[in-house]
Amino acid sequence: MTQRIVTGALLLIALVILLLLGGWYFAVAAFIAVSMCIYEELRALKQFGHHPVCWTSYAALAISVPLIMYFSSVVIIPTLSIIFFCVLLQIMRRDEPKLIDVLVSALPMLTIVLPGMCLFGILDTSLRRMQAMLLTMVFAIAVGGDMFALFTGTWIGGKKLCPRISPHKTVAGAIGGLIASVFLAWLVGYVFASVLPTQAFPPMWANITVGVVGGVAAQMGDLFASMVKRHCGIKDFGTLFPGHGGMLDRMDSILFTAIIVYSYRVIVMTYIPA
């Protein structure tokens, strides 16, 4: 437990520094992290005996980042669509084309690359204040909710949430984590609005709403990663972080939350003036 706490504290410090830097500093770090997540998931699938097309996930991520940063996040769907056609073409040209290979090739594209694109899409705004608030909100909802879910579940215990997927997660932990996600989403919005009172920010009810939806998404991301690990017969995706596992073990809930917060960005930027 001590090792887990120390590692978590160091990761939190690194995260705060990256959020303060923002822009390309954050984008480069996020690109490396998401690439490692792709590698870990593909490695687990291949070790179990699947035969996914690997290069397409990396290509989609590498193509999308500069396009999103220099152009617009509207490239997300066209990029994924074109790359998925490449997956289909390569598998259909195999000596023994199998539908399961299409599915496992698409899995990292949908569960890692798409959320990663959404994370970069949050950077696609000229409003530095909104970029900082939304990025902070992603990690507050996901990481804060995960921490409180662990503490609440350990303290209260009780009925298991999804015992066939993750035997240690409880209903009480899920509720505690969700409450924390909602509170932290509200708190992030409140702090930014208080520090920059002359700037336009979304209303608090909207931040609470994204906290609810994002909190649910974060827990679904964690459970989905557990489902993949159980399917592949592994405990963790890696050993990069002592006491925490691999990069994907730390990013699973963050990636799913990024989809919700990016969608939130698309909505609020329509109504928040520059």
C-alpha cells in the first residue's frame, strides 16, 4: 500500500505540472501515454492468441494529433473511418480472414484511440481558460472518483458491483466514487469561475451534469479494462508504475471520461463567447 501511495503521489505531481504547462507540452505527454496504452492492450490481445492489425491504431493516433492541434477536431471521425477501412482491407486479404480479427483490431481504436483523440480535442480551443478547466475536469472526475471509490468500498464494503468482472469493486464504492466525481466537477468549475470572475464559464448545473455522466463513464472505463484483462488472463496490463500496473491501468477511466468532457466542450463552446 505504501508503494502504491508513493507512486500515486508522484503521478499526481507530474499531472499537475503538465496541466499547468498545457498546449503542446501536454499534447506530447498525452501522445506518449496513449501510445503506450495501445501497445499494452494489443500485447494482451496477442498474448491470448488473437491476431489484430496493430499499425492502424498507431497510425490513426499519429495522423490525428497534428491535424487536431493545427486544424480542428472535426478530423476525428474521417480519420477513424479511413483507418478502419484499412483494417478491413488487410484482414480480408489474409489467407484466413476472420471476423474476430476485425473486432480485436477495432477494439483499441474505439476504446483508446478515439478517447485519446477526444483528449487532444479538448486542446482544440483558442480559449486557454476553457482548455485548462476542461482538462482539469477530466482528471478530477476520473482520478478523484477512482480514489474515493477505493476508500469508500474498502471502508463500507457490502454488495459487489460486477463480481464476474472485478471481484473487489462494490456498489458502495461505485456510489462514493460517483458522488466524488460530481463534487469535483462542480469544484473545478467553481474554482475557475472564482479565480477568473471576469471570464465566461459554463453554469454550475452544467458542470454537475458532466460530473454525473463523466463519473459513470470513468467507472465503465475501469470495468471495461478489467473485462479485457480477465478475457486475456492477466492481472495488470504492465508493471510500469509500482503498485499501479501499466499505463492503461492508470488511464482506463481517464480515457472514457475524456469522451464525455470533449462532448461537453463541443456543447459549451457553442455558447461561451471568445
